[in-house]
Amino acid sequence: MRLGVLDVGSNTVHLLVVDAHPGACPLPAHSHKAELRLAQLLDDDGAIGPHGVDRLISVIKEALQAAEDKGAEEVLPFATSAVREARNADDVLERVRAETGVELQVLTGSEEARLTFLAARRWFGWSAGKLLVLDIGGGSLEVAYGIDEEPDAAASLPLGAGRLTAGWLPGDPPAPDDVRALRRHVRTEIARTVGEFSRFGTPDHVVATSKTFKQLARIAGAARSAEGLYVQRELKRESLEGWVPRLAAMTERERAELPGVSEGRAGQLLAGALVAEAAMDLFGVERVDICPWALREGVILRRLDHMESV
């Protein structure tokens, strides 16, 4: 069957259409993206303003039309931290339902971490052993650890690259004092969770997902996305540590000229790099393998598993 998954994230609204059936690898058939940056559209009270909601509804309608055009039999819609944490989340969800017919499932941070872990486990297989998965989104950082398909530990922290950029790095380039303050904040937040994971022992394999990690790996020398999904890509902590001060000294426009960095993501790349560096350091990780699959694929895999069990 042809399935669509509609991801209302903190940075983008992304429709992914795949050809899939239980027991098979989902094959991408179409991708439709719109940059919305919901995490940066919250007002002073933490609500998504009328303009943001109007734009969200318009983008969802476009995605639904794209799913119909591509013959998707079912669309799985979900939302992550930007909607989850909005003060007016219930009103936003009701307007979306009333005007588009879509009932967005708002995932908890733990659900995000667990579904992303499932995707990484299926991608790397059982031979990966004990798996630690790191995922930096626009609104949150997810961490999950385990030896099975369901992680033994999962956490979600408010350390998304978009959220931190909007709240901590107003300058272009940012002021050194702001960068240092953000670095301290990120490390304090991550350090609080390390003990929850360290009691399970050293992971056999550490994996990173998300656009932020992919872009950091690319500027550090990893293969281009055009070379395909199955090319191994990694990010070493040593390389990342060398890039952080360079990114801090660059303007947004200069970062956008780096290989693999999109114009829309350039502004939040430094914040993402600070989170990635802190996570790798505090969890004692020297290198991560980049996983092409993440939350969207996890949602699809969970749906296929449910179909198989019925």
C-alpha cells in the first residue's frame, strides 16, 4: 500500500509518502516540505498566533492535496514539541480538525524518542547491540537507549536547535557571551539525564538522526545526500569540536554557504552544534553513525507492525 506520514514539526511540515507493506522496507515515493518554524512563531505567552495557525492550516491542506495526488491510501498525521507545548494547543488542534479534517496526534517527548529509536533499530539491525540514539529537532533533543526495539530509557529535553536559537542567540553572528551562556545551559540540562542512561552500561553503537546531525556530518566531510541512503556517514566529536568556534564566528549567510547547509537551517546550526557537542561529550561518545531513518519512519513502521498483528 502507499502510506503518507504528515509530520508537523517545530521547523517544517513534512509529508513523506512511501510504498510499504508489513515485513518490507518502506520505499520513499514522494516528499513534500514547507518551512513553517512553529517554534519561532510562539508569542510572549507561549501561544501560536493567528497568523501561525492560518499558515499551518494552509500548509496542511497543501500536503493533503499532495498525498491525494500521489495516491496515498492513508495519511498518518502527528505533531511534535511546538504544538505540544503551545499554550493554545487545544484550540490549534480543533481549528486544524475543523478546517482540514485532520486529527493531529500530538506525540509526547517520550513517544518521539521511542519511535525514533525503533527506526534506528530497524535500520541498523540486531547486530548493532546496545543502541544509543540522539535526535536533535527544532524544539527538543531526544535520547533513547536499549537492546531491543523498545528502548530501556528514553528522554526528551527542551534543547531543539530552533528553540535555542530564538531564545539565546539573537545576534548575527551571536555575541560570544551569549554563546557561552547557551553552552552552559545546554550542558547543565543534558548532564541531569546522563545518570538515567549510564546505569545501563556502555552502548555498542551510537546513532544520530535528524537534519541537524546530517548537516554537521556533511560540513565535517561526510558524503553528500546525492550519493544515496546506503553510504555510511559519521560525525566525530573531534571534528565537531573544531567546527563549533568556526560556526560561532560566522553570520547566518556564511553558514548557508557551507556544504549541505540549507538557507532555512543555517541560522540554527550553531545551537544544534552546541547540543550535539555537549551530548557526545557528556555521554562519552567519540563518534556517531548518521541514520537516514528517524521519527517519520518510526511512525510508519509502528503502523505496519499494527497492520501485521491485526
